[in-house]
Amino acid sequence: MKIDGVKVFTFKEMTLATRNFDSSTQLGRGGYGKVYRGILSDDTIVAIKRAEEGSLQGEKEFLTEIELLSRLHHRNLVSLVGYCISDNERLLMYEFVPNKT
């Protein structure tokens, strides 16, 4: 699936950005899974949501979220930067906003 303005990342890129999902990069946890602080190769800081096995979100819901978030732009919402679908991994990458939820 290709969506304008949203980049597709590899799992390797997500892993490198979060130092292999090191616990020191974890920002929080929710019903979907854990959120990590990542640094991309161009030094952009991002927030990466990684779905946990058994999360309530299925494939269809994940793809719908990507499509919906790619269209939403509001000053009170973080922007979706990209996503990754790899084997059993589902990750969403957002702009990073320090000291915010």
C-alpha cells in the first residue's frame, strides 16, 4: 500500500532508530503496544508505536488507521511520518513532540 506523504520504512530502519527497541528508548505503553523514541539516519527524532502480539488491532484496522492519519492535519494532532509492515510486525512512526502525550 502506498499513501502520498507517508513513507514506508523497513523493520531494519525502525530497529536502528530505536537501538533495537532498547528499553531506554521506551516512552510509554498503551493498548496497542509500546511507544519508543527513535532517531532516523538524518537525525530526525520520531515516536514509534510498535504493536504487541495480541493487540486488539487487526490488519484491516491497522491499514485504515494509516490511511486516516495520512489525511488528518491539525495543530493538536501529531503527524504520521510513516509505517512498517514486516512479517508479524506492525509499526507506526509519528512526529516527536517532547514532553507531550
